[in-house]
Amino acid sequence: MLKLIETNVYKEEEVVVRCYAADFMVQNVHVEGINTFTYKDGNIEVHVIHDTDYVYSTALHDEFETAISEALGFAVIFTEAGMQDVGLASMEIK
């Protein structure tokens, strides 16, 4: 399992945000941080900060999902393509 270091926790009425420092590679993509958003209804959003363009539609799609799932300790998948951005992968609980 890859190690994450929790750096901040923000608790609000509807959501708990956990920020993790990360420093690992998935092929040629450097993962720099992961933020989780746990909502009152149990839904979890995951934002992965990385150093490249989009990773959603590339050859490392499945490998990226697996690496982030292993780092967090629970399974995640990419959200829809329109939610992706340069340097930020949008994911959700599988």
C-alpha cells in the first residue's frame, strides 16, 4: 500500500474534507496530493492532484484507478470525462 500523509482535515456541516500529501508515480504521472470529500449522505468525492494533462482517456486509466484505490484503501473510479481537468483527476467511490 502506498503511504499518504494526512495534512489537514476540515469539518463543515455537510462535508468532511481530508487533504493528503502524496509523492508517487503512476507510470509517468507524478501524484502530488489527494483530497477526499465525505458528505453527510455517505457519498465520497476524490480529487487527485497530478503533474500532467488529462489521465482519464489515456492508456494508464485503469492503472491510475488501481494506484489511487490502493493509496486510499478503498476502490475509486474516474467520474465522467467532463469533470476532469489539467492537473486534477476527479474520482468517486466505486
